Amino acid sequence: MNEKSNSKQYDLEERTAEFARQCREFVKKLPKTTGNFEDGKQLIRSSGSQAANYIEANEALSKKDFAHRVKICRKETKENFK
């Protein structure tokens, strides 16, 4: 890794929000078929939920609460790849 990449911190709030935005852009480009409509709705819901859950995790009141919320976020992430 170079010095520039070492100095940049991974901001998962920004990355998950950007992932949700990119998913929406992707769905807009899909052909308008019944299957794509249903799958697209699910992708948009789960990607947005993943981002929202991670933001909530960062506002957790305790380490235990944070861990629980991150597990929910992880579950949403896994749903995107089924």
C-alpha cells in the first residue's frame, strides 16, 4: 500500500450509503421485466437497509448494542449476495 491509501480511513457509513446509491442506479438501467422489477425492489430495500443499519450501529449506546446492530447489517449484506 502507498502512503496515500494508508492515510485514508475506510468510512463504512459513506461506503454503505454509496453502495445503496449505486444499487438504485443499477436497477434503473435494468430491462423492465417482471423478474427484474421484483429483484430490483429487493436489492434496493436490502442495500438501503444495510446502510441505515450501519449508521444506527455507529450511534449505539454500548459495545453490545453496536455488535448487535452490526450483525443485523451483516445479515442485510449477505441478503444482497443470495
